[in-house]
Amino acid sequence: VKGKIRHLFVNRKIAHGYELHVETTDQIVHILGVVARQADLDTVVAAAKEVKGVKSVKTNIKLL
């Protein structure tokens, strides 16, 4: 999931200024941190859900 988020940034799918921490436990991904826009939050969550083996995504992401 970390690589997927980095890929989103490199391909300009999420704005500069994001700061996210990702942990995975028992196929549940926890994403914490900040992003610039609501669209970035939605994009990150959708991308995490697409990763093979991920059962669910929990977030505590705030907007700048």
C-alpha cells in the first residue's frame, strides 16, 4: 500500500504535502496522517482497497 500511495504522488494523482503513515495488521490497512484535499483522501482509500489481499481500510486522515 505504501508503494501504491507513492505511485499516486509520482503520477500526480495526489497533491504535494501529503504525510501518511501506513500499517497493515491481519490484512486490515490503517492509514494515518494528512492530505491536502478531500479528493486526495478518496484517491488514497480507493487505491488501498485495490491492493490484493487487503480486507478493509481504516483511516484517520485529516485535511490540511
